[in-house]
Amino acid sequence: MNIKQYADDWADDLHIDNFSKGDIVNVDVINQSIETILTTLRGERLFNPSFGSDFTLRIFDTISESMLEQLIDDTIGSIKQWEPRITIIESAVSLVVRPDSNAVFISIPYVINGRNIKATFEKQMSN
């Protein structure tokens, strides 16, 4: 069996680090990256303890208007730190608290840098 024969079907040159260079710009991949940032607690990754955000810790606290604004700012900051392939349209970010269903809906519109592709990360998170 020739491994190279099969590898050509599913991978680029594995010696090239396409991800950190930002060469992968698929909207689905970026949305998954944003979700990973939001759902990974800081300190959770053993070899990269600063990765992630405090989003999932804070979304189900008692939320005041000022706390909501701070949560949005912190969320945007975390995404900016860990997802350099995009520019967030900060004025359009929204976080809607849905106490009746014990959920929070977040919408983060962004533009993929260098491609001028607009997309939106949307996610409902429940406790």
C-alpha cells in the first residue's frame, strides 16, 4: 500500500502550517474556531493556558446592562486575540439573554481579512 497515494486525496503538504498563516479561510472553519474560543475556558488547554475566554463562565451569571457590555467587549477581545483571519464588525455584535429558555443567543458579524467575505457567527447556548 502506498500511503502517498491516499494522502494526496485529503491533505496538503503536511510540512506547511496553513492554519497559523491564515491560509484556511472557509467560513465554516472560522465559525468553528470562534465557537472553540468561546467554549474553551482559559487554563483548560494544558500547553496553551491563555487560550480561550471566560464567556461560558459568565453568560449565566446575573446579567446587568453594564455586565452585558463588559461581556461583549471581553468576548470580542478574546476572538481578536485568537482569530486573526477576521475583522469583527463590533457595532453589530449582539448578545440576547433568553431567560424563558435559560439560553443566550450571540451573533458576531465579521469580514474575512483579505477576502472581503462577510459572514456571521451565530450560536444559542443554554445552561
